Amino acid sequence: MTSTLTAPDPVRTAPAEPPPVVRVSGLRMSYGTQQVLRGIDFTITQGQIVALLGPNGAGKSTTIEILEGFRLRSAGEVSVLGVDPARGDEAWRARLGIVLQSWRDHGKWRVRELLSHFGSFYRPYATDGVTRPWDVDELLAAVGLTEQADKPIAALSGGQRRRLDIAVGIVGRPEVLFLDEPTVGFDPQARQEFHELLRTLADARMTILLTTHDLHEAEKLADQVLILAGGRIAARGTVAELAREFGGEAEVTWTSGGRAHSARTADVSAFVRQLIQDGAEVDDLRVHRAGLEEIYLSMVAGEEAKR
Ligand SMILES: Nc1ncnc2c1ncn2[C@@H]1O[C@H](COP(=O)(O)OP(=O)(O)OP(=O)(O)O)[C@@H](O)[C@H]1O
């Protein structure tokens, strides 16, 4: 009997890498004679949370505004969801979420009314795969504003207002969400809840780019950190990668036979393996690597010294 099975076509069956959601290549931006971005490159894949860090005036907001299509770049290639933001239409814009500053002008609107109102703009952009807008009650629950649903916006606390800003940003169920310094003014609990919300959204495949000055936030949240300094991406990677690349040697401390020891090493695993193999009775072993804050401060100081 001849088999009807044929060898799989390697081209058709190879799992396709999804294209990046954001792709930036050679991006330059000048305001008059001031060059703010001097050629930056990065990509963001679906479901990633990326934190853009950098000192005041580094060009973080400029970069985000170019990606949102609000600002025209001077040069370079940019694509968001496969579209050049300079040519994005309404259907493209409906797939983006943007978290702006508070809706202070709408103080008399009630929370539910405001979300229903903004949500209605997204109805024409629903697809078979994406229900738009987000159901208001579900959205209120997701951002923790169920109890405030019928309150006027003017009666919300600062933290509740910020959650509403986020709800407005995601009411259209965006595929990519941009947030410019989203947690300014949050208390620790609001910040913690906000981080959990962003994680939930990213787990549901939403792609998130945020700017922040809060290094702990970036360390906790970001799958990828981009440090913008001197008009360039001075460093990029996961926090662990940055620590390995720029953090220098790790310090290992331990106690053995009641005595404290410490050593510096570039390869912690090999060091600890050797220590155990040498028969040391090791207690209270700790490894300290430079955290993002130390790396960031030394990167930025280095970039500024070059200018
Ligand atoms: N519309 C504009 N016209 C002229 N210069 C501008 C304009 N917008 C921003 N700049 C300048 O470009 C530089 C980068 O600004 P941008 O707001 O992008 O930085 P940032 O990294 O977001 O800063 P911050 O952390 O202070 O928010 C700054 O020197 C700023 O003064």
C-alpha cells in the first residue's frame, strides 16, 4: 500500500515568529537645531511590557508621541501594528490605547457615563476576534472602580482618578497601550494594584510601553528596559541582563563554621558549585548584584560625561 502521507512542507509548517508590534529603526528627532533623538532602534513583541527610562529631557515623551502618531519624526523608520504612525488612520488608532493626564475638564461627568461615552467611539472597530468597546462593568471591576461607578469625576481621589485615566486608555481594548509616567502621585497600594493590572493586561497579550522615573517600577514590571540617554539607547535588556552586562561582579557572602566570608565573582553558579565541592559548610548564602538603580545612575552619568 502506498502511503498518502507526504513530508511536511518546512516553509508552511515552521512556526512563524509573530512580527513585532512596535519596530523602530534609526529614529531621529530634532526640534529646530536641538537633536533630541540621534538614531534609536528597538522592537517590542506582543504581550511585552517595556519601560523607557531616561533623565529629564532625554526624549521619552517625544518617542512615545511619535509612536502614537501625534508627532512627526525627523528621520528613520517606525511601525506600530504594521503601520507607519505618520500615516495611521482611524481604524489603526482604534487599536491603540493612550493614557493621558487626568480628565480634569470633565469633573461633572459620572465615571460610568464617561467610560460609556468614550467606549462608544470604538464600537465600529469591533472585529470577530476583539469585542470593542470593553463592557463598562467588567472594565470598572478590572480597574477597581466598581464602587465609584456613579460618582462624579470631581469626587474621586487622586489614585481613583488615575485608575479612571487608565480605564479611558483601555476602554477600546487596545492591542498596544502607551503610558507616559502613569504612576506619578500613586500611593504604594495604588501602585501595587496598578502593576497587577498591567501584568493582567500583558498576560492577555496586550503590548505595553511606559515611561517612568521609578526604577523600582521598571525593575518589577518590565520584560525589557530601554535606557535613553544622550539621544541614544544607552542600554537595553531585562534587568537581569543589564545587571550581568553593566553591573560588574556579584558579591557573594556566606557564613561557614560561624565565620563570615565574602567574595566577588563574575560567575556566581561556578563559584558556589566550587565552594560546595570544596566541602565548605555553607550557611546564609547571599548574592548581591547591582540593582537597576545603580546601573542606571552609572549609565546616565557615563552618557552625560560624553556630551
Ligand atoms: N514641542 C517642542 N518644541 C521644542 N522642544 C521640545 C518640544 N517638546 C519637547 N522638546 C524638548 O525636547 C527634549 C526632550 O523632551 P521630552 O519631553 O521628549 O523628554 P522626556 O524624556 O519625556 O523628559 P521628562 O522626563 O522631563 O518628561 C527636551 O529638551 C524638551 O525641551
